[in-house]
Amino acid sequence: MREMQANLELSEQLYEKELEELRKLEEPFNILQERYNQIQEKRHLAEEKRNEEIRQLELKTKAAIIIQAWWRGYSVRKTLKNKAKKAFKNKTKKTKKTKKAKGKKTK
């Protein structure tokens, strides 16, 4: 019985030492855990910011493409319209010259 009692007391002493050691280690662990959480939060915020910047850049790029396409279309239509007007003017000038030539009498 004494042997069991001694064994129990020894186990209790070891348990108390381990508890004390655990308490000593909990404080630095908690500090490190807080730092880790802060770092993770900073990384998360940086990633969100980066993703938002990428989204904004894609949006601006898409808008620029639409504006450029519209401008190119406008420019081409304007050029074609001017060419059509010039061609029409040249055609009417030629028609007027040929009509004058036909209407003239030569002796």
C-alpha cells in the first residue's frame, strides 16, 4: 500500500511539474499565435487588395477596348462616307461633261 501511495505522490508531483511547464509555455505560445493571426490578416488584406486591383485593371481594359472599337468603327464609317461623296461628285462631274459634249453642235 505504501508503495502505491509513493507511486501516486510521485505521479502527482510529475503532473504538477508538467502543469507548471505547460503554463509557462502557454504565454509565449499565445503571443506567437497572436502574431501569426496578425500576419495572416495582413496577408489576407493584401491579397484582397491585389485581387481588387486586378479586377479594376480588367474592367478598365475592357472599357478601353470598347471605346477603341467604337472609335475605329466611327473613323472607318466617316472615311467611307467621304470616299462615297467624292466618288459621287466625280461621277456627276463626268456625267455633266458628257452631257455638255453631246448637246454641243459642231459645224
